[in-house]
Amino acid sequence: MHSGPDDEQPDAPLPRRLGAWTGTLLVVASMIGTGVFTTSGILLAAFDSPTAVLACWAIGGLLALTGALSYAELAAALPHNGGEFLFLSRIFHPAVGFVAGAASLIVGFAAPIAASAIAFSYYIDRVFPGAPGPLLAIALIVGLSFIHAWRVDAGSRFQNGFTAGKILLIVLFIAAGLWQGDTNLAFRATDSSLGATLSSAGFAVGLVLVSFAYTGWNASVYIAGELDNPQRSLPLSLTAGTLLVTVLYLLLNVVFLSAAPTAELTGVIEIGHVAAVGLFGESAARVLSALIAAGLISTIGAFIMTGPRVLEAMGAAFPRLGVLTGRRAGRGPAGPIVLQAAIALVMILTSSFEALLTYIGFTLSLFAMLTIIGLFVLRVREPDLPRPYRVWGYPVTPLLAIGLMGWMIWQSIMERPAVAGAGGLTVAAGIALFQFVGRAQPTRN
């Protein structure tokens, strides 16, 4: 068995200040953000079929749920901060875990922060035309990073409050939209080849975009070392959060597609605003755009809260990254938070929105698939490891996740080789960095 960072129990474990409620809301906050309010217009341009768009969101939800159920078993058995870094180091090799951790810094957290901040600037511009959206996005990242570095409790309360408000906003919008819209528009395929669309390479790439919107279904595993009763809190937060978001996503997209003719929504990034105009008029749409922008604050905060915990775990395992460890009592991991924010700010200034979405979805699917494969490996290698939760529907559930992710990854390589190349470069950079930082600290068994 490879020793890894999970074997090492720190002399002063992090206090378990966070409960199942925070874990569930963290999953919801991480997932509901940029993607659902920006992706369906892009999908309409690709499919030209509202029904295919809804099918894409439904299959994306199934993929997220199967992944969450699989991760729940691993997280309950290994309840420490770190996520894929922790799991892959334990199951395969510290080098594999390190590459996953380095990739998650860039792709899993910094890039979604940047994408969410860009979407925030788009919606702010709808509310206040001509507002300095990019500057406001940068200020938002800096401000939220300060809050989460300042106090763990303050960051948790901030997240819970904003996320609960976001859920309420979405529920009210869905109720009003279903009342006001024309659902016949949402369930009308524009051609007779829906089956061919669902099996096409373009649909697989669409799933990659949708998988970005579902990014965060594994959020609570990154704070496992700070959750009270993690054996119960982790499975509950992962499954409840993912199920809730899947239902909300499907209903939201029914509302979007019922708000206006397909031609008016096709290719539109701020689809939430355009749908609101069609449903309620321009003035109400501006109010909704302001609320969506406010909701994106909790999404950015969720990534700022979770990502640095991975870096902190890596710093504890690799001496040359020790600068990433050592936080004051009650405070967040300041060094990792600053590093993550800096990378996100660079991405805001250098990347396009759609390219970020595809890059994130492709690369994260690669490491999520590898982690779920590790579920099988760990069961064989360590059959006596205490497993307070065992994945429902084993082995079908994890195999379904692996199959869907594998199909998405392969088709993305065929259809978007440049994006796949960027993902490959990220992996190569992680390998090169591992060669520099060297071997993990000796573990205490």
C-alpha cells in the first residue's frame, strides 16, 4: 500500500466547527452559480432543440449524483481535508494525488472563481450598463478572500446566509416563471432527430459544458477534516445537495426555455436576464439580474472556502510546500487563499468565458473518473477499512459514472483537441511540479 497524506494525523487536528447543514449548503453554493445562468444559450446554438437541452441537464444531473454517491463512500472512510489529493495519494501514489491537487487548484477552484466573476460582471452590466464589471469582479474576489482568511466561523455564516437566500430566489423565480411562461416552448424538439442528437459527439461536448454547471457536487469532501460527525455529514451533504440542485436546474431550464422563442435565447450567455425580460419585462429583469449577481457571490465564496483546504493538505504532506500550512486559531488558510485568488485574477484578465467552461469540465471529469475508479481499487486492496457508508447500487452506480465521464472525455478530445491539450498541459505541469517538491514527508502509522 502506498503511504500518503491521509496516513499522517497532525499533532493538532483542525477543530471540527462545521456541520452537515454547512456541508450541504456548500455543495449547493458551489454548484448553483455561473453555469446554470449562462450555459443553455450555448447549448441551444449547438443542438437547436429545447428538448435536447433539457435532456443534457438531466443526464448531467445523473452523472453528478452517481459521482456524489461514489465520493460519499471514499469521504466517509477517509474523513480528512484534501479531496482528490487525499484519495488518489492513498489509493494509487502520492504523485497521482499531487497532480490531482495541483490541477484542482487551477481547474477546480481558480478557474471556476474566474468564470463566476466574469458572469458576475455580465449581469452587473445588465443592471448598471457601463459599470466597470471587470474591476467589480476583481474587488469581489479580493473581498471574499479576505473574509474567508479572517475567520472560519465568519466565512461559514456568510456562505450559509447567501446560499439560503440564493435558493429562495431560485424557487420564487421558478414558481413565477412556470406560472407566466409557455411550457410548450420548452418541450418542443425542433427536428425529428432527437435520438441522433443525444448520441452525437456534440452532445458529449455539451455534457462537458453542463458538467461545469454541476461542478461542486463533491464540495463537502474538501472540508471533511472540519466537519463534525463526518461519517454522517459527508454522505448526507453530498447526496442531498446534489439532488436538490439537479431538481432546481431542471426546473430553471424549463422556465428559461418557456420564456421566449428559441431564436431569442440561442447563443445568449446571460440567458437568465433574457428569459426574465420575456417573462416579466425589462424592469423586473434588471432586478432579477441584480439578484443573480448577488447569488454568484456565494458561488465564488464557496470555491474560496474549499480550494485552499486542498492546498493546505498538500502543504502538510510536502515539505517544500510548507508555506501553505500554519494558520492561526479560528482563521482560514491565508496563504492558500491568496495564491488561489491570484491565479483566478490572472484568468479573468486572460481567458474567454466559453473556453474556461470547456476546459474546466474536461479536466475535472478526468480526475473525477480516476477517483471513482479508485473506489474499486480501495475495496480490493483494503477490504477491512471501516466504511460507515457504502455507495448505493454498487457496482452499477460508480460504473455508470465512469462510463459517462469516459465518453465525455473521449468525444471532447475528438471535437475540441485544443481544450483537451490545455487539460493535458495542466497534468504535465503538475507532474513537473511534483518532481520539484520531491517526496512526501515520512508518515506515522
